[in-house]
Amino acid sequence: MKLTNLIGFAAVLLCCAPFAGAQEDGAKQDKLRAFVVKGKSSGYLLIENAGGKNKFQYIPRGSVDQKVEDDVKNCTVFKLMTPADLVDALGEFRANDLDAARKELAGVRKKYDHYLGLPENPAAIAAVYELKTAVRQKDWAAVPGLADSLPKDDPTLNDFDLTMAKVAPVVAAAAAGGDAAPVEAMLADKELLKSVSSEVYGWLCYAHACALEAKLKGGVTAENAKTANEAIDRFCQCVVSHHGVAPELPLDAMKRAMNLLWNMPGVQDYAKSAKAPLDAKAWAGAPANFRDAAAMAYLLKTVYAPEAKDEVVDKIATYYYNAAKDRKKED
Amino acid sequence: MNNYSIATVMAALALTAPMVSHAQDPLSSLGQVKKLSGAGRADEALALCEQVLKRYSGNGAMAKQFAYLMPFYAYEKGEILRTAKRYDEAYNAYKEFRDSAKWKDKALLEKAKAMLKDRMPEAYAPYLTQCIFQMGHCRYLQGAGDAKTPGVAAKFDEAIPLLEEYLDLLKKNKVSRTERQLKLDGRVCFLLVQSYLLKPQPDFKKAGQYLDLSRKSKGRVPDDLAMTGLGTIVKVATQNPENAGWIYKVIESSPASYRMEPLRAATHAAKFLNHGVKAASVAGKSMGTNPEMALEALRSANALLGLVPDVREVSVNLVDNIKGLGKYTGVISDPIPGTSYSAARQKKTFASYKNMLGNNQNLEGLAIMYTGNTALNVGSTRLGKAGFQVLADRYPNLSSGVKKDKDGKPMEKDGKPVLNELRNTIFMQLSQLCYATGDDEGGAKYEKRVDGASLEGGQSKSLAFNKLRRILSQQQWAEVIPAAEAVKNEYKDNPSNKFYATAQYSIVAAYYKQQMYDELIPAARELLGGKILVAGEGKDALTAKEVATYGSQGYYFLIDAYMKKARQDAKLYDEAIAVFEEFAKTFPSLSMEENVMVHHMHYNVADAYLKKAERTVDEAAQEKLKEQALSYLKVITDNWPKCDYYPTAELLTASVNIMKDDMAVKQSAIAALERATDAALAMEDGKSTAANALYWLASYGKEIKNEGESDDAQAARVKGYVDRFWKEADYEGNSFALQMVSEMLATVKDKESFAAAVERARTVIGREATYNHNQNQAEPELEKTINAYVKSYVAGSKTYDGKELTLEEKTQHFTNFPGIQPTDKYARAIFRMAQIRAMNEELKGLEDETAKNKMTNDIQATFREMTREFRPDDLTNFICVQVGDYLVRYVSEFPKPSERKDEINLATTYYDKVLERKGDMQGEAQLGKANALAFSGEADKQKEAEVLYTQIASSPSAAVSAPALMGLTKLHLSSGNAAAAVETASKYVAVNRTKNNDRLDMLLMLGEAYAKSGKVKEALQTYMNLYNQNKGNISYSAPACKAIMELFWERNAPASGDRLKGNFKASDRWNAWNTGQQYVTLIKRSNLLDKITPAERDAYNAVENLLNKYKADAGVQKEDKANRDFQSQLKKR
């Protein structure tokens, strides 16, 4: 669609003639139009509300309040138009303004809840994104309720959405320091994972890492280093699974991985003996975990969270050595 | 816009508008214009616009009636041309609209508003300001270009003022309400950001200002605008990497434009990924040279990769939507988000996604891979590994699409596309990164999943070499060989390549570690052969230093291999020496820093010469070899006083020099031993060398005085050595401590020295017995020391304490010796046997019959007690053999061993238990049993011994085969089978070249065998060789001399020839006498007689007696006189 295709917009308005027999009332803001094709007729209808799953009600032209009910199945096309407040809320979501997004999505969900049951209705869409926002905000207390209240029967929701609703409470429980077993079971469930997007897989990795980290009470020792290693790997898998989508969990994952690496046996002992920044020889001789912690801190400081001020990250990043400058040029 | 709607509108307007024919109807024409433009028939659409504008211009009634619609047509011209990408014409059309006074007429606008109030309250008012934007928009599009038409950067300079003018109107609200509702300022700022970045003289400051403004605005830019701008910036950034950071800034300036919901993202996903890969490439290439730029590029790569949707999720969304659109062929617009839905378009997109899924071309999988790799490039191995781990778990069959041939065409095989599969890369990278992070288990697991056969070029080489490196770091030596061979195979076309060289070196090292010396030698020769260790240029070539390191190490492995093998085949010492000579030629430097193996090599060659000397019979040759060894030892002591070999080099030097006759040389040996002691004690693990040196100092120090040293000073010096030994060099497992104790016990001279010796002996014996018991090994010195202790304790108790120990007291003391573990059967058996031995010796000295009988009974009682305590069933094979051997040695000390039947039978029960149980010590048990049976006087037992000896004589272990040959020779001699004795003795002498007492004993037996088999000449030859090479060793020279004398006397060949003619040959009997005469004279002059043992004295006396006997012979006297007369006549002439 062209920018400000006002002629198109005008054409839409011009063409937005009432569907045969349907009354138009664009004044009420919680009423939505739908593009409907039925038989040989097509056009926009003002939908009053859903009348159950895949059933919609509208007031025909000539009638004041006599609602007529029809079924989406009887239509070739039934496409609800997207209200501006949902567009705005999703804009906040995509612009990473999560507090505003969460509030607006909750509002959208409430405002348009009378459309639940219809395909691509804004209330269901808002519910899905509200849940996603809560996960991104790490609001683990709210996630189970939001997941539970997702309209699972709604035709708007596909397998990915439904699986996400199943996964989210498990993620919340483990991420809050709970048992690792349920999330491990999900990570091993190949059938479940078919409907898990890359981002949601990242959630599972994050949650698993948190649960493993919770087992490291009293810090990392030689005895629990294996668990710490697993947690580090899972945090890193969270980062790469997101591959730049939704920065909140990956950022937290990276910091926690960095901290775990920094606390692995031998790392801080080496740091005490090393002089920051390291030279090539000291870097090559450093423990692998030390190098990884420093590289991760450096990435956090320069790429992933350059605006954030974090003393620990800054301190560890001082040890970083850019080994790329020593590599021979490729032919 | 569909015809049905237009008809309805027209029907609705029919009340207000006069009827006009269809051909002239301006409303339907507008719909027609839109349709023609949408179908790409721009010229027809323009023509229709012109037609309508012309028709309804002027002052006619129809013109006046429809005048309010004409601005729509005028503006539509710009739209048509812009859609057709005829931007200059579109610009002019918009400009014409803007400049036209007609359309600004307020009355006309009001009429249009009135006519369209229900549908379009503002009528064409938005166009009056929109046209400014569209002019700028056209210039922007010209600047950006597209896939087919390159952009003209100068157009951005023209776009900017127009866009800014429009932005100003927006800010001042001087635009229509419709435009205000659409919140266009963010989008206009977005276009200005790009224009300022992409114009010929970029203004980053301005771009930054508009970026900030853009972020504050809500809403999103339409997809085509967003993607065009992004594509342009990526292209510019790829060409000018310093601008790479602007990519993520542009994305962040309008996140809603780029972070699309799945359906929208579907169309652009591949572009996001490709752009992300380009940015990642900039990051990767510049990280080493310009890290700041690289990090900006990395941020951009992350931002772009974050826009790639999940292919499966997208596919599900597409399927749902396509289903929802059914058979509808039109396009549905959703105005607020600005999205449109078209079943045809979505089906096309879905087809491409289905194809991607079919090819395992998961775009988000590729995004994950690049995310991990970019982090790996910065140094985060964990993130790199995580990327490949997620791929292995979720996308193991990932491909990056269809392979293309050199002409860029997609490749096919058997009708199926040939995919660029990443499976092997994924598992190989994951395995290597697992190893790098210490997860060896993971590394091995994923390495197995790499299909080596299908790896290409560099990958298979990498895999092979990394596998070798891993195995080397884990020191799995058995696995090194095949892994190294695999690396060699990869680089077989270039054997001087450093990987090939490393592989060959690893093979040599692995053989060395596994002590596989037969295999090591050819491998080392291959390494050192000249084709592999060649320094060169280039990243894969060996440096000169690497060549030197591998080479010198290779020589070390080789020489050490020969030294180890030479223990079985002494000829190989020559090979070891040859290796040293090669090494010295190749690496002549004596600097340990430059030539890291030089001291090892010198030590080995010195050792080789010493070992050769040990096995050399000829004394002169032996001396020469020792001098060679000394020269190399001197290099060590002169050049490397701090190296680990230094103390041993001094020790070995001293061991040679201390045996020489020259006192000054002997004194130098003492000095060398002192230096060895000091240096060894300064080392962390030098105690054993120091103990050795101090023991020799304590022993030889008593004989070798320093220049001008008094007896008291010498005694004090020796005491100092002893004290230092116990204070600084003693340790658990120190066999020299036992020897020191034996010597202390042997030199007891008073009560004080007896008490000191006994106290020290108890400590050391207990400690060493326990040590050896725990190590499950036998220490020969322990036996000697225990024997010495027992003897000394019994005698000393009587002499110095006035105590005659009873049997019970002796048994109590020796049974419960302090420090001996109750489980240490071996040490306890030694004590018991030592006690029996001491009692037997005491028995010899008794004269009183009663005392003799009592002692005999005591001995038998002790013996019975011993057999009860040490039953073979309770002992290990090792201890059984030790006890058996002990009994055999005990028996051998008796004048008539065959009478010790009980001991012989007892010994065989221990050996039989070992043979019955099988397991270890079989050869030793067979030998021991044969030795026991050989002492028996019974023919069948002796026959059994002969059978056993013959079996063992062919054993590959010289430790049993040599004694077996010796035992067999003795048996043959005692049974009168001289010929067989010659055979076995000759075999022994030929194989066992080490010059030791066993060899000398065998030479004596060989001589005897020759003599008994009538081969007098050979017998004489053997005895003479033995005699000539061992004159100073009276134990052997005396019996040999006696044998020579007897053989000559027996043969009694007469004198022959003529003295005057010079061919006189003396008679045998004269030779017999003369040999003895020379020997006795030599020994008397040598001062050896004061130092020899009683047994040696007896042997010497036998010679002297025989000499005196032969001297008295008249024939000898006559011949001797004739010789003397002839000699004196010769002198007178």
C-alpha cells in the first residue's frame, strides 16, 4: 500500500457503502467493520458483536436494534478490520515500550471482548500479545493467569499461540527459581517443539537456565560446576534463539551467563593475577571461562546494551582482548 | 475499488446529480482510471484523466456541475505516474496540482465538501498539502532507486526541502484533519533520515536529529518505503562500512515499520536475512582492523537478524489466512494498519515458504547461526557454541538454499535440487566448540555425527587436525596414530606442510609414550628424513624454530628407543651412538636455549658408551669406550651445571675414575662425588643420586685420602659423609640406606658402634621392608642387610652385652622385629631364614657335642616353625618364589648341598604352588625349581632339572634364560656331558655380553667343559682370555691361571725348534710353570693380597702351591736354565 494513498483511502470511503440491507454506524468506537464476501455480494459490515464461536451479529439496514446473526462459515470471506488502538498497542510492543503496550493491550482486550469467537478478533490478538509482553517483562506472577485466561477455543489462535500459552506458565515457574523438571520435559518433547517458535524456544532455554542456576546455592564450586556449565549454555541458547528479537530475556540471560562464567572455578584467581587489559599472551593463556566472561561483558557493553550502565559488566569488560587483530588475513 | 460499490454510490447520488450517459460519467470514470492504473495501463489511465478534465473544463453546465470532482482527476495523474515509476512526470503533475489556483478555489472546495460530506467530509483538501509531500516522495524514490533502476543520489538533495516543508506544515497543523489523524510526521522524519544519509554529501547531524524525531513519533511506514530505504542503506553501508551503524539506527527509528507481524514479515524475511548477513560480514572483516566500526556493524547485524520471522510460524499464519480468503480473488485493504490481503499474493508467498521448508531452509535457523558466529568472532566461544547447539537440536538438516553453478544457475541432481547442506558444518563446529569449552563428552558425541566422507576440502582437513589436537591434549596415545595418519592423508600432497609435520611428529611421540620402539624407529626416520622438516614461507609452512624443535625432539626419541632396545640387543648401542652423531652434526650448538635436547642427547650417548664398555671383553677397548663416555659426561658437567643430568654425570664420571689406579684420578673422583652430592641435594628429586654419591663417598673415602690429609682428617671426612647421608639424603625406598647399614654392621668394633649399628639397622630395615612390601617388590639389599643384622645381633649381644640369646629370645626378636608388618611374609621369611643361617654358622664353630646336638635340634625346630608359618597356600606367587629362592641360596652355601633334602623339597613345594596356580612368575618358578632340583643328588630330579632348564633357556627374558643356561651347564658338567656343557656355555657367552660375575663363572665353566671334552686348545684359549682380561680379579684370574697351568702340564707337549733360529717353542710344562710364575709375581707386586677375601686367598694359594710343585720338576728347571743361559748369551753379544 502506498503511503498516504488518500485517493485509495477516499476510494475506500467512497466504496464503503452499506452492505445490502445493513445499517452503517461508524460513530461507536468499539464497533468494528468487517469485509465480508457472501455469495456474489461483497463489502463492509459493521459488526455488533460475536454471537458465539464463528458467529457474528449485525443490525440490518432499516432496523434499529434487531440483530441478525450469521455464521462465518456461510461467508467466503470474513475479515475484521483492525482498530487503531490495537495498532497503537502493537506499535508499543514492537517499539519495546512494554509498560505502555501491556496497559494498552489490556485495554484493547477488554474493549473488544464482545468480538471473542470471531476470526482475528482484536481481543484475542491482544490477549496473545499481552501474554508475550508479560513474559518479556519477566512478570512471572502474572504469566500463569494471563496464559490461563487466553481464549483457547478462539479461532484467532493457531497452534503456535496455543503452545505458547502452554509453555509460558512452565517458563514462569522455572524462571522464578522453580523446579527444572517440567521445563526439561518440554525441551525433550519433540511434538510440542514443532509448534514452538524460535523466540519461545528461547524462553524455554532461559527458564531452564534459571532453574539450574537456582540449584547453585552458595555459589559455583568444583562440585556443582557441571550444573553451572549447563546453565551457562542454556542462557547462551536463549540469546541465540532470539537472534535479536525482543531484547529483554536475551540481555538478562547474557548477564547471568557472564556472572556464572566469572564465578567458575579458577576464573577470579586468574583475574587477580592478570593485568587488564590483557595482552595476546595472557589472553591465550587465560582459562576458557575467563575469556568467555570477558568477551560477553564486552559484547554487552558495546553491542547489546551500550546505553546501560553496569559496574560489573564494565569491570569484567576491561579484561577483554581483541584476538581478531592477531588472526592472519584470509587469502 | 469494485464496480459494485461504485454503482451503489452512483445510485445514491442519482438523486442529486442529473442523469448523464455512462460514457460521460465522471464518477465511474474515476473508478476506471484506478482500474487502468492498477492494471499497469498508465497511459490509458492518464488519457482518460485528460479526457475527463478536458470534457469537464470550461463554463458549461456539466463542467460546473462536476467541477468539484476535477481536482481528484488532476491529483490522480500524479498517482498514476508515481505508481508507474515515472517520477519526473509524477513530480510535474503534483507540482502542477500544487501550483494551480483552480484547485485552491475555496468555493470549489466547499462544494466538494458539501457533495461528499457523508463520505469524505474534507473532500480533496488533503491533496492540497499532500502534493508537496508527494513531490518530495518522488524525488526520494528517484534517489533510492530499485532492483532494476539504480538510484540517483543527487535527488535526495531535491527531496529534502520538500519533505521538510511538508513536515513543517504537519507540525504547525496546517494540514487536513485526515492527515493529522494519520500521524504522518514520523514517516516523513524517517524519509528525511534516509535522505540526509544517502545524499551525495551525507549530513549525519541532520540525520541524527530526524532520527530522534522519528523515534518520538508513533505509527509505521508502509512496507515498500521501509524496505526500499533499508535496502539502500544496507547497500551504501556494504560499500562504505563506516556507515554500517546507520542500519540499526534506521531500524530503531521506526521499529514498528520493521518488526512486523508474521504475515507482513513473510514477504521481507529473506531480505532481512540477506541484509543481516551483509552487515555480519562487514563486522567479521573489520573486527581485527577497526573494532569500533565492526561493533556498529554487529549491532546492525543483530537488528536485522532480529527481524527474521520463524518460517514455520509464518507458514501457519499464511495457511490460516489463505483459508480465510477462500476463493476471493480481490485485494482486501485494512486501512488503519495499512495492510492489504490478497489470496494470490499470499499463495505465492506460501509457495516460496513451502519450498524453503522443503529444502530445510529455515531462515530463523540461519539467523541463529549468524548470531552465534558474530559473537564467536568477537571471542565468545559459548555463544558461538550455543548457536550450533540450537541448530543441532532444532535444525540439524538446515540448508542455506539450492546450490548454484558457476553461471549462477540452480543445480539439480536426479530431478531434485542440490542443496547447500549445513549439517556437517553444524556438527563439526559444535564438536570443536564443545572441546574448546571443556565439554569433551559433547565434543566426541557430535564429532561422531560428522560425515567425514562428505566434508569438503578445508572442512575435512580442519576436522582431521582438530581431532588429532584433541586426542593429543587428552594424551590418548593409542588413538593418536590413526588420527595422525588421517591428517597426513589430508595433506599428503605437501609433506612439508606444518600439519603433516605435526602429525608425523605426533606419531613418533605416541610410539614413544607407548614404548613401541620397533615402530618408533622407522617413524622417526621418516620425520628426520629431510622431506618433512623443511622451513618455508606462508602460513602453513614450518618456521625454522619449529623445524629445530621437531627435529631435536625426534632425535631424542630415536636415541632413547635404541637405548631401550639395546638392553636386549647390545649391538644397538652403536645405533644410538650413530644417532647422536647425526644430531650433533645437525644441531651443533651447546646452548640449551637454542638446542633444547642437547643435554639429553649427551647423556644418552655417554650412557651408550658406558653400557657398551660393560659388555666389551677386551680391556683396552673397554677403556677406550669409557674415555668416550667421560668426554661426553664432561660436556655436561662443563656446560650445564644447573641441568638435571649434572649430578648423575658427575656420579658416572666418578664411578669410572674411582676404579683407576692413578691416585690423583681417584681423588678427582672423590671431588666429583662431592659435587654430585651438592648438586643433587639442591634438586627437588635428587635424593637418590645424593644417597648413591654419599654411599660411595663413605665407602671409598676410607681408601682414598686427599692430598696431605691425615688419618684423623680422613676419618672425620668419612664420618661427615655418613652423617650427611642420614641427615640429608635418606628417604623411604632408599636401597643405599640398607647398604650403609650393612656396612655399619660389618664394621662394628665396640659396644658403642654395635649399639649405633643395631639402632640404625632396626629403623632402616623396618622402614624399607614396609616400603617394599607396600610396593609389592623384592629388594635384594634388604635380604643382605637382614642377614647382616641377624648375624651381628646374635654375635654382638654375646660379645658386647654379654648375653647368650636363647632360641626363644632369638625367635621372639626376629619374629616381632620392629617395623615389619605382620602381613609382610617376605621380610618375615628372610628373618627366619637369616636366623637359621646364623644358627648353622654357629653350629660350625661348636665343638662340644651336647652343644652341637642342642643347636641342631634348635635349627630343626626353627625350620619346622618356619614351614608351618609360611605355607605356600598363604603366599602370593611372588613371595613363594622369593621364599623358594631363599631356600635354594641357603642350600647352595653348604659344602654338600645334596644333603639338604628337606630344604630342597621345601623349596620345590613353593615353586610347585606357583606353577600349579599359573599366573605371574612362571618363568621364575621354573628356574627356581630347576635350581633346587639340580642340587639334589637323585638322578630323576636332576633329569627334571635338565628338562626345566632346557625349557627356560629359550625364554625371551634374559633374566631367566641366562640363569637357565648356567644351571644347565652346571648339570652337564656334573653329569659328565662335557659336549653339552660346551654348547650351553658357548650359547650363554655369545648372548650375554655384559661383563659380570655370571659371565666370568660361565667362562670358567666353558673352559672346564672344553677341557673335559678333550678340546685342550679351546680350553686354553678360553682360560687365557679370561685370565688376561681379569688379572686383577683374583676370584677368576687365579682359577683360570691354575687351569691353564694344569692343562699345559697335562698336555705336556715337548719343546720344539731352535733358540738360535728364533723358532724355539717352549715346552708345555715350562709354560705351565711360567704362567704361574708370572701370575704370582704380578699379584705380589700389586699389593692386592692385603685386600682380598679369604676365598680369594685360597684361590691364589692354590696357584702358588701348584707353582711350587712345578718349580721342583727337574725338566722345568733344566729348560728354564737353558732359557736363562741363552738370554745371557744374547746380552753379551
